[in-house]
Amino acid sequence: MRFGFTTGSCSAAAAKAAAFMLLGGNRKEEIVITTPKGIDFHAEIVNIEIASDYVKCGVVKDGGDDPDITTGAIVYSEVRFSDIPGNKIIIDGGEGVGRVTKPGLDQPVGNAAINSVPRQMIEKEVREVMELMDFRDSLEVIVSVPEGKELAEKTFNPRLGIVGGISILGTSGIVEPMSSRALLDTIRVELNQKKELGYESIVMAPGNYGIDFMRKEYAYDLDRAVKCSNYIGDTLEMIAELNFKKVVLCGHIGKLIKVSGGIMNTHSKEADCRIELMAYSAIKAGANTESLAKIADCVSTDAAYELILQAGIEKAFMDNVMEKISFYLNKKAAGRFDIECIVFSNEYGLLGETENARAYMEEIIRGEDL
């Protein structure tokens, strides 16, 4: 699969080209930078705008074969002369680049959401041009993405308190196809942010599935939870590293039934034994062979649960499921934090909750409402 280049690489390439044109006077329609990964980025420079005191140009973001919402957007860097004394490079964000409004992120509150590595990349590339041209004064670099405000609505930025646009990101300079690293990094950012805000207890959920149920049953907006996607085990390790005290895992039975088998990455490519695990708990609950045969033929957990209801064994079944989920979650926690769990179905509502789940939810809600 084909890799792409990050918004950080695009902004650095555009900044280098703009600096060349501003200080050297020659038009640059392509440029090469070396990413932190050690891979060269041969960038085509577009929409060049040259004035006496600034140059602005762009690079089209190409995410490769990764389903990246910023692919096709133009990342601009404008380089202009600065009156600030010394040989400095001042980096800021313009149109479509978000601004940080909450603590716990890579940049402090008030800064443009241009992360540390992209800032280092821009500094390195522009500094190289300044030294080549023997330029001893200061320059200002303004990064912008005209489509950024609209694109940001499809990202985690609104949840993280980054307003007005996208973030300029990238630690390696390249975008690896279907990379799980970007998602894990986002989960860590959310956890860091909650820790910075003083939270000791959190709710985690694979996604927003069941948001209406959680509002009705627990008066909790699931959108406030940390979204762990399929990475339940990885998220729990981060929670331990950050010394959270209490956790409630809340999710649909289609995901969390896998945890009853000790599976901590619930993506189907890792493990898909939902029906087998439901059949196991149904056996323990007293299901007869006819019911088990029907359960085994099901393709969804809701369909299997309907058969469990028909057999009249739902309480014993969910007692078994929650016991196993609790066992494996506590095994993963290993005494580093307390963890409870809520399992639901959009069709059937609350299916099961561990002993202290409701009390923890009430405590978390009180803490978040302060």
C-alpha cells in the first residue's frame, strides 16, 4: 500500500519553498524535504503568490492509501519578513488551522494547533534556507488550510477544544496506510487532557453507539466518554500509566461480548468469536441443544440475544457474561485502578452492569458537572 505525507510535511515543504522564493527571488515549483522518518518528500508547489515582503504557496495533501479526510486539501505556508530582533523563525496558524483552548494537548492554550514535530520540521527547513542565503534577520511563517474549518468537524478537534480548524500533525512526516498509531495517539491525547483537567475517574466507550440509551438510563452523554474504538486493552494500559483511579467501560454487547473471552482488541480482523462466546454463556445458563444450534447459526449478537430471551435464560446468561467480563477487565487492571462495566443493546437496552457501575457513573457525572 502507498504511504502519504502528513500536514506537517506539507507545511514544512511549502514553508521551505516560500523562503527560497522570498530570499532568493527565484520561482520554485517543486521542493524536496527529508521527513523525520528519513524519507524524502518531493513536493509540487502550487498557487504561488509573490509580493515584496512575503511569499505564499501551497502543497496538496496526499494521504496515500490511508482514508485521511485531509487528502486533497491545500496546506499553505506564508513566509514574510519580521521586525522581531534576532535571527528567529516565528510560526503561527492562519485560516483553517485550529487554536488550542483546553490544556493537556501538545501545544499550550492559545497557540495554533501546529504540533511540536511539524514546528521543528518548519524551523529546520526554513533555517536551512536562511543559512544558505546568509539571512540574519527574522522570518514569520503562517500556516493555513482554507478548507480546515469544515474538515475539522470530521475530526476529534471539537472534542479536544481545538477551535477554528484542523491540527497540523505528524511525528514521522509520513502517513502509513490504515495506521492504528494515529488513533492510539488520539486516545492518549484525550486521556492526557482529562488528567490535566483534574479527572481521576473516566468513562471509556468503543464509540457513540448507544448514545441515546446512555442519556436515558444514566443521564450521561456518551459523547463525553473517551473513545477507545477497538483498542480496549491499549486504552486500559494508558489509563494505568496516567494513574486514573476509577473507570467505567460502556459498550454494545457486539463489542464487549469479546471481552468475556479475554479479547482486548475487538476488531474483527483480530478476533471474531462473538457468537461462540454467547453460546458458551448460554450453555452455562442452561440453554438446550435446540437453542444452542439456533444461536450458532446467528450472524449478529442481537439475533442471538433474542433466542436467549425466547429460552427464558437471559438473567443467568448475562450474569455469566458480566462475571467473565469483570474477570478479564480486573485481570488487565491488575490492581492499578478500579474498573466497572455496562453492556447494552440498542434494541434491548440495558443488558448487564457490574456491581459498582451505576455508583461509579453517578460519581463521574458529579465530578464532570463541577
